[in-house]
Amino acid sequence: IPTTADPSELGGCAETGDGEPLEELLEQGYDVSAVIDDLAAAEGRGTICGSEESNFCKRAAVAVSVTQRQQLGSASSVPSSINSDSPSVRECPSPTEADSQIRFDPDIHRPIKATMEEVVSAVRNQDISSLRSILMEKSWPDQRSIGRHLDDLFDLVIRDCHDIDEAMVFFQDYAASNRRGFLHDVNGLRLACRVALETGSVPAAMETLRSFRNMFLVRSPVVAKRAIPVPVLEQFYTALSSIGTLDEMEQLHKMMIECGFDNSSDVFIRTLTESMCNKRYDFMILDSLL
């Protein structure tokens, strides 16, 4: 590339005034070295003269314009450091990446209600991003229309939300949407279980259960007199017994009885005993290996 803007370096095209396209491209930062080399070679051979010289320069300018569009794309509008160091697609996140950064932060004024169909569709597709987007812009559908889908909906929320804080916002927003709304207790246990596993704290799980009970004082008329399924209780007690101490587990079970999450000690005692035996067996194996 010439080190000066002197038109004489462009193969003598300045005499006819047709070197201006190349000069403009040079000023704009385009790479015209290949064309300049061709012009220099032609000048050396003495094959360019008169009108042929002018036509050649014009064709060269057009060729440069086409070539720079094919090879450089949008280089003139993108900073050179970004264009050379990383692909242009990295300048802004893809839709999937952008969605993953959005947290559930609903507008308190949502005059339009979401339809049962769009909410259920997001749940069936296991699409937390779509569910989040819908409920951030629209209020919750009527309890009667989505009641039988709520367990699946909050199972999706608890499993796939960013963290326990975002999950709690979903619960709080649903509770605020209908004072007479209710959720089955199994959703409270699932939420408390994730809290315990993420924080490593049984007291934190207990506080979550208390918050859940305060949010949903109205209990399901269908299952109000029926305990949580035994397999769910077993999984819950097993998960927390692997984290907490014996005293913490006793306090947890006492609170479970008081708040109505459990109505007997049968499952608790059996699960806790099995957990303690497994821990003791693991310790025995560890001692034998040491």
C-alpha cells in the first residue's frame, strides 16, 4: 500500500483524473494493494496508455468496490479492533443468551390476563423462558382455568428458574394475584428441598415452608384432609437428613406437624433411621479404607 496520498503512486492514473476512486478508497481505509500491484505491473510493461489507461482505472475501481464488499463485509462500519479480534456475532448476545439473562420481574400493573392456553403451552413445552415472558407482561389466568396445571407449572419453575430467589418471586406473584388462590403442599416441599440443597441449611428450608404456608393459608378443598403422598415425604426427609443434624431434623419434623405438612411421625422416623444407618455404613466403609 502506498505510504503517501500522491496520485503518482497509483500507476499514472492521476493524469486523466480517473485515479480518484482508488484515492477515495485509500482514504476510507480499504485494501487496494492488489489493484495497485496490477497497475504498477502494467505500467512497467507499458501496456496502458491513453483512453485504455482511463478505462482500466475505472474497471479497477469497480473491482475494488466489489472485492471489498465480498471480503470485508461491513468492515467500514465496525471498529477495526472488534472486527479483527472476534466475530461480529459476539457484539450482542443471541436471543437464547439474552433470554437466559432475564429474571422474573413482573409489572405490578398488568391489565391484560394471560390465557390458559398460552400458559399451559409453555408448561407442556417445559419452556421457562416463555412462561417468564408471558407472566411478566400479563397477569395470571383465573385459578379455575389452570388449577389442575399448577403443580406442573411450579415444578417447572422450581427446577429451571435461575435460583431460589427467582422461584420465590413466582410464588409470591401468584399468591398476590388471588387471595383465595391455593397451591398443593407438595409445591412447598419441592421449593424447600431446593433451598436446602442450594444453601446446605435445614433452617433455611424450614423458613421457606413457613413462608409458603403464610402465602397460601387457603388449602385445596380436594386434598385438605389428605396428607402429602408418602413418596414425596420420603424424598424430602431423605434429602434434608443428608444435610442437617439430628437436632435440626427433629425441629423440622415438629414444624411440619404444626404447619400441617405432615400428620404423623411414621414416614419421618423410618426415613431418618434409614438415613442414619446409611451414614453409619458409609463411615464404616471409610474407616476400613483408611
